Amino acid sequence: MSKFMIFLFVKFIILWVVTINLVSASTLRGDICKDSSNPDACRKTIERLKKEKEVDPNNTIRKIINFGLQRSLILKTNMTDWARHGNLWANELAAIKGCLDAVDVTVDDLRKTLKEVDELESAQKAQDMQEFTFHSNNIKTWLQNAINALQSCQDDDFAMPGLEGVVKQEALKRVADLMIATQLAIWTIEFPSRGSNKR
Ligand SMILES: *[C@@H]1O[C@H](CO)[C@@H](O)[C@H](O)[C@H]1NC(C)=O
Ligand SMILES: *[C@@H]1O[C@H](CO)[C@@H](O)[C@H](O)[C@H]1NC(C)=O
């Protein structure tokens, strides 16, 4: 190891320990929801995640991403259904189609993220900080990309005037859920102790 690598590594360990001590008290609890745009939905999402007890407690990020992936796939099925069989107005259909593209992007990004989490865990085992940082940044990039896509569904596809009603309400509620799950995953990667402590 070069001096620089050792320096980075020590810095990383210090940061890790400091973060664990600072954040462990607030492990994946309701209080991280207060900054979200929809605190109630955020808390409900966390409650649902907590119920999935069969999952390794050390794998919170994987759990959150799987949760998001599952939700995205259901939303995709529902939207496809609505587009085919729903009695939709033309503008509703257009919004749904636009939003379906965003959901596709999200599914793709979440799958890429899961692969990156595998890489992240290998890097962690090998104590390779450079690799760890690389994959952790990739994860943030994919998740942010998913959030941006979902944001466009909210702010562009469903924002046109005259588009009120059940379809919009249903779609936006679930999109908000997905955005929160994605944001939670970003927080988990930014504050590792949130993902590595017991709940
Ligand atoms: C979770 O992480 C802790 C601390 O790193 C470790 O002691 C424990 O064995 C891990 N549990 C599982 C199920 O991997
Ligand atoms: C959405 O899809 C799921 C899974 O296919 C289904 O169980 C649910 O009833 C659907 N919901 C709506 C509102 O279409």
C-alpha cells in the first residue's frame, strides 16, 4: 500500500467509526422522514420494510432496493393494465405512457444498483477502499437517476392541467412511495450505519 492509500484508508475507517457513533441512535427510524417531501408516506414505507423480518438486518440497502424494485414492477403492471383496459381520457393515457417510461428507467436503475451492491460488499470484504468508493458512487448515481426519472413523471407527465382524478392520484401516490424508497437507499449508502445496524 502506498502512503496515500494508507492515509485514505485510515481516513475512511475514522469516518466510518464516527458515522456509526453519530447515526446509530437513529437507525432507520421515523426521524429520517422529517426531511422528506412526504413524511407520512416515508414512515409508512419504513413500517412496511420493518415487517419483512426474514431479510438479513445487515442488508438494509438491498432490502430497500428490492422493495423499490418490487413496487416498480407492480406499478408497471398496473399502468400497463390501465393503459390497455382503463377507460382513460387521452391526456391520462399520454401521462401514463410517459410515466411508464420513467418506471422502466427506475426498474433498470434499481437492477443495476443491486449488482453494484454485490460489488460493494466484495470491496468491503477485501477492504479495498478505492473500489468501495467507486461502487458506492455508482450506487448513488443510479439511484439519483431513478429519482430524476420519477420526478419527471410527477412534474412533467402528470402535471398538465385538467388531469385530476383517480388515475392521477393512484399513480402519484405510488410514484411518491418509490421516490421515498429510493431516497432511503441513498441515505443508507451515505450513512452506512443506518444500513448495518440492527433496527
Ligand atoms: C451483521 O454485522 C455485525 C457487525 O458487523 C456482525 O457481527 C454480524 O455477524 C452480522 N450479522 C449477519 C447476519 O451477517
Ligand atoms: C396492481 O397490480 C397488482 C399485481 O399485479 C394487483 O394485485 C393489483 O390489484 C393492481 N392494482 C390496481 C389498482 O390495478
